[in-house]
Amino acid sequence: MRSHNSFSTKIGKFVLVPIFIYYIFQIICFHASTTPFDSTEEEIVGVYNLDTVVISSNIGVNANAMSNLSDVVQKSSNNEYDLESNTSNNSNNKGDNALISTVSSNPTTTRTTHTRSNTSKQTTTSNVTYNTNNEPDQVHVHVQSKRYNETEYEVQLEQSIKPLHNVSTCTYVNSFYGGFCNQYQMFTGVIVEADELNHSQILLHPLKWKDTLGTNKRIPHRFLFDVVHWNTYYPRLPRLVTYDETLHPDVIVHYMDTEKPKSYWNITFPYKNATKPYAIGHKKSTVAWANYRRYSRKIESGKINRSDAELLMIREAFKPHPSIQQIIDDFKSLHQMKNIMVWHARIEPDMQKHPVCKDYKVTNISDILDMIYEKYEEPPVSTVLIALDRSLLEKEVSDPSKTNELALHNLHVLNEIMSKGMWGGRVKVLEAGSQLAKHSGSKFLTKVSTLVGSIINFFLFLEADIFIGTKVSSWSHYVMMYRFFREKKMNYFYQPKGLDWVTPPLVDHPPRFIC
């Protein structure tokens, strides 16, 4: 046995050492000949339950081993978030009772796929039109769903993000940063620029949102927002599509780590010379935000009207990922939320220190409560939903090195109205946001609960009867703006002088953000 093992070891070394040297040489050559443009910050990656999702011409990620979103992400010893499994096995999906029918004809082929799952009363129809080279020309995904089903959504997503041929495609070369609404501005800036330059598609994988004040890591757009729904608005909005090495030769997506693909320019500087795809946001990291501010100032000065693309985003197209939307829907159903006031209590310690717009700030929760009671002596609703980052208050109060009496007071009053209600206990008070994400049963959503909590609250707030917010918060401003364009006009901002009704009936446009 010793002789056999020794011989095997020698053979293994003889075979493996040259292979190892060859791959090291390939990696060195690859990095020497390409220039990266993706963010260097860590990225949180999640993959939903799907047999095989093709993410490049020859690379597939199998997520069949991940039973649901709760099992997607685990924390590894090097402080990165990795997939639990990446093993290809295309035969494990037979239990889903999938029914697939394909009809083909040339020179143009339309393939209609019907997928039925035995775990949900849900039917999905995806129509993909192919050209004579068997390449997708148009993708139409029709969804009929009562509850979110991961497997079926991923089938829809795979079809929806296939890039179209013979249309202009661009890619954003930076990442978003700041709070949720600051990042929303940047995303809107990307969409507006792509629309102005007549780009029909935007590469999806470089679009990443930062879990600011949480993990501070990057989360791919496709795990936070409904890309399938968004792409149904093409051509009125640019499609979000996957990378294709034939269609996009000016970029290389490196899959050495298939869970965190990195993008590299395959051309020499300057990147503005790229055409497949075109580069947007290549000048500096703030360009998307600057684009949005430039665009907004033109609207505010009356030089242009708000673009049809942005109005479409506000009214219909921009929606949370179905897994997050399901949390929202279940919360609304559980609490029978039909007559509610929503209150953005921006009283956390970081707002106490925020130096901008001090004349408009109110950071004592009792002062805001007094304003609400003065405006409404009798309860106008049956439920109040309050949005704030409780964890920041609790962290400040529990830190023995800090003495923050205002934070201690705010946390005490918050806990009191949560337990006793408002208007003498006649109106119940609820929290949603990050608390819902943390208790969702999903490891992925729990890890990024700060950003996901903002998304949950944002979309919950859009449907309320009355909104109470603050002029100094971009989050409050965009809730107000969305509500205005959705014909929800009962929007108030608290200021030291009291509540200010910022969107009364005769106002024909929302006030601008000045802080």
C-alpha cells in the first residue's frame, strides 16, 4: 500500500504542477491586458432556486441546491458572502412538475414556454422571438401570480434579461453609494442618460446598491428589484440585460469567481471610445448623481418637463423584488392596513449630527408627536406606521462611551407609543422596515436588512392615506414625490414651526429637495 500511494503521489504532482503553472500564467496575462471597472468593494450575492441560469456564453450557476432564499448566503471566514453550492445538476428539477412546450418555425421562431409548479397555483408564459441565426430578437414575459415562487420567477428572469441584437447597449462603470434615495437618484441618472442617448439596453450585473450603515457591501440590483417587471416596459424604458461576449466585445466579464463576476474593459483608455457596450458614468464616480441633479435643475427652472421615462418609473415600472414585495403584502394583510398614517421619524443620532438645513430639523420625537396631535385632535386613521432605524438608536444608547440624552429620550418615547399606541391607545403603532427583513426567515435579507428595510418602508409608504416626513431627508422627499405623481396628496413635512402641507390640491408639481 505504501508503494502504491507513493507512486500515486508522484503521478499527481507530475500532472497537477504544470496545470497549476498554466493557470497562474493565464491569470497574470488576463489582468495585464485588461482594465477593471467594477467596484473593488465587497459584494453580497444571492441566487434563487433555478436549475441553471446562464450568465455568460459558457458559464452557468446552478442554484438547485439552494432550497429557498433563506439558504442563499452564508458568511465565510474571510468576511465575504458566498453561495452555499455551485454544483451543476440539471436533472434535479423534475420534482417541480414542469411542463414545457416549444413551437418552432423558420426564418423567425417564436418559442412559448409554459411552466407549472406543484408548489404554487401560478402560471408563467414566456414568448421569445428568435431571428434566422437562432438569436433572441425580442423577449416578452407574461406573469400571472398569486404568491411569489422563486423557481418560476428565475425562469422568467432568465428569459427577460437575454440581450437583444442590433440595438445600442451601455454599461454603468461605477457603483451607487449613500442612503437608499441617494442611490435611487443615481439609478435614475443612469436611466435618464441612457434614455437621452437612445441606448436600448443596460448591462445588469454592474448595477449594485450599497447597504449603507449596514454591511456597507454591494448588492446586485437584480436581488433587490423586479427586473422582469421592469423589462416589460421596453422600449419606453431601456432593458436590463445580461452580458454576452459576442454582443459586448468591448467588455470582458471574468468568471474566475463565478459568484462575484468582475468586468474589465477590453479596450485602451479612454473608455468613451467603447461602443459594444457604450460606457456611461466613466468620467467620475459622482457622474450619475450629477446627471440627476442637472436634469432636476432643468425641471425646476422650467427648461424641460420631467421625462416620460422617470414618470413611468415612478408610477409603474420601479418595483421591489418579488420576495420583498411578498413581505410587504403579507405585512399589510396581517395588520389589515386600509386606513393608515405613515411617519418618517428621522430622529436617529446621525441626524442629530447632520450639519445641513439645521433650520428645518426636528430631532426630538416628542416635538413631532405634539405637532401631529395639534393637527389631528381626533385620530384620522386606525394605524400609524413609523419608519426609523431603531438599531442606530439602540446602539447609541447601549454604548457606555457615549452620553446622548436625546437618543435615550427618543428610544423611551418610541417604545412607549409602540406598546400603548397613540391618541390615548385608540390607534395602534407599528414598525416595519428592517425589522421585517430581519424576521423574514431569509439569511440574505437579514444580512442586508438596513437597505432592504428602507425599500420595504418606501413602498409601504406610497400606499398610505397620510404621510408625515421631513424636508431634510431625501428619503422623505422621494416618498412625497412618488406619492404626488400617484395622486396621493396628503403629504406633510414637520418643521420647528409645525406641520407643513407640502402638496395641497392646487399644487401642480412637488416641491424641490433643497437639503
